[in-house]
Amino acid sequence: MFEELRFKHAEFIPGENTTIRRGVKWALRDGNTVRIVLPSGDEVCSAIRTEVMRYCDLTDYDIALQHDEETRTLPGLFEAMRRAYPDFDKREIVTVVHFEIPKEVE
């Protein structure tokens, strides 16, 4: 059974995508395969690759492949993090989770 990576809002692009998650929970799963539920309800499995850093150290490059267009800018991502976690601070540790969406399910 695969652990599920959930999304409140997603506009996946075929190929590599990223999601920024608070803390290190997903960093402990680096290299594992997870189940991703697409907006259509379809599910795909993908191995994940992770990087851990402080939110304030993220660059435009780190978020260029974000799963949601709104969060592909640092101000947009910060607003989304604050909606999800009202007490979120830019000095917090986050995990950048990289995963693949197959082209055939775009």
C-alpha cells in the first residue's frame, strides 16, 4: 500500500512537478513511491525525490514546477502556505517534493 500525497488544489503538468510541504515528514520518504490523486479522480504512482531547506532560501528555480500555477512565484507560494498554515513563518523548514505525472494522464 502506497502512502498518498494529497492536494487541496492542483494543476499538474505532464512530467516533473513539485510541491512544497511544511516540515520534514516527506523528506523521510525520499525515494519512496507514493500515490497521487489527480483532479480527474485518476491515480498515479510516482517515486519522490526530496530536498529540505528553509522557506526563505527557496529560489524561483525551486518552485518553477509547482503543481499549482498560483504557487509558481514566491509571493504566491507564501500566500498559499499562510492559507494552509496561518502561523507559517518564512524561516521555517520545508521539504521540496519532486514527482512525475505521466504524459498519458495529462
